[in-house]
Amino acid sequence: MAERETIVVTGCAGRLGWLLVRRLHRIEGVQVIGIDRRVFRGKPKDVEHFRSDIRRKQCEDLFRTHRVTAILHLGIMHDPRRNAEEHHTWNMLGTQRMLEYARRYDVPKVVILSTAGVYGPRPDNAALLTEDAPLLAAQDFPEIRDLIAVDMFAQSFFWKHPGTETVVLRPVHIVGSVRNAASNYLRLKPIPTMMGFDPMIQIIHEEDVVTALALARKPGLRGIFNIVGPPELPLSMLIREAGKAALPVPSFGAVSLLERMFRLRASGFPAPELDNLRYNCTVDGTRARDELGFTPAFTVREAVRRAVFDAIQPVPDTELDLPPCAGELPLP
């Protein structure tokens, strides 16, 4: 008899983790084990929940007692109000632990969910950034530095341990019923924009991200993949697709105003994120299409309308809900 596939999903209690677990547990012959320190609401009955902090060594017990065949690591924190030390220890130490267990217990596949936001929105960006483009987001947004460090650490593991097939996925702005900045931004009335700017924007529906994660677990795949949804379009057209009106704001005053609001806790949106409303950060998804076999199922209109109009399902708000994708921060 073939060995049963056992998949570990970190961050399973967040919205994206919940969707992924629900998708995987329906596959015949697959056992899904979630790791998350939070209550896992809506957990399928045949899914095991290992309730623990991924930084703690007790997580190793799971790998001792199960023959894990894949780790899908979604447990990345991005809360701009947390101090830098906590961010670093959670993201880096948690990722190091998962990769160390993969090495120690011969896990054949590891998938890390990064973000296209690591490239950074910049006025000199190429029209479409490929996977070998430099990760420059931290130059103007220091708070994203540890997310870049996680991405680069996974790349280092990829080269040092060829026996483990390591995959890094970098999705663009994720939208849907998730509680993140990309979706919350589209729900605003009206939607603020930077006067004189109309950057090209890429979005992807949450279910398409789950599809990419599920595809990445296939044997023989390794490397970095940009995950792209429907074709990019100007921000102004995206706002029209959402059925909303734009509110142009002078950029020279927006930065200082947002910095002040963030310090006073009147906004959860740090000022450096405004660059996403000014400059392009569009990526090339050719490699994911050709090697993963990934094709998005949702059009721009479907993704936007679901983000704006879908009822948010009863999955808890969490500090680990999603890695940021060029602007995924909580908005007031």
C-alpha cells in the first residue's frame, strides 16, 4: 500500500490557512495536521490541530510521531504595531524551526508563503518583475525587513539541503473575504488615491492562492514562483470594478497625515505603504504557469466583487491572518 500523505499547515487558524486545510482534507489519502496557538474554529472533524506556538520545541513532537511528507508554512506575522523583536523572533525563529524539523526528519517538501511585496513598489521597477529581481522593499519600509529575511532564509535552505524540495510562493495582493488591507481598501467609501498617480495593480483571489499552495506540494517542484491572478490593470479601473468612487488626496500631505494618525493609533496603515498607491510592483507569473500548472480561476471582477460584497465567514480575526502582499495591513 502507498504511504499516506501527511501535510502540516502552520497558521491553520487564519482565514487563508482555514481555506487551505479545508481544500487539502478533501483529497483522498491525505492527512492534514494544523499548527496554530489559536483556537481553530471551523476545523473539519478529521483534521488534527496541534495547538502550540511554532517557536516552541514541543512542536517537534509532531514530527517525531508522524511521518510528515510536506510542510506548508503560512504562519507569518505582520502586525505593524508589534515591536521589531517580536516580529523577528516569530517570523525568523518560527521559520527556522520548521525548516530544521524538515531537515532532521527528512520531510521531502516544504512550501513557504512569502509575498510579492518583498520586491517593493518603486518608480524604477521593470514592467514585470521576475523571480530573480532584487528584494528592495525594506529600503523605504523597514518594517518588512524580517519578511524579506524569511524569504531569503528559505532560499538559503533550498541550496544547502537539496534533499528537501523547497518552494517559495510570492503572491500579489490577496483579496476576498480575508480581513487584510487589500480587501479592506476596496471596501472603503470612497476609496482614497494619490493625486497624480495611477499605478498598475495585480490582485489574486484567496481561493486561487490556495490552489497554488496545493499545486506546490507536488513532487519534483522546487524554487521560487510569483503567483499572479488576472491581468494587471490601473488602480482607477480596479476601483471602478469595485463599484466605488475614488477620492484623490495630495501626496505631499498624505504621508505626514498618515504618520501622525498611525502614531495616534487612528490608523493601522503605516505611511510607507502609500507607495503602493503611487508606484508599480507588478510581477511575471510565467514560471508558475509553466512549471506549477497554475492558472487563476477568478477574473478581476469576480475577485473584486467577492472582496467587497461577500459576507466574511466566521473565522476569527488574527494577528497572523496573512503575510502582507504589498499593502496587506489592517485599515481602520
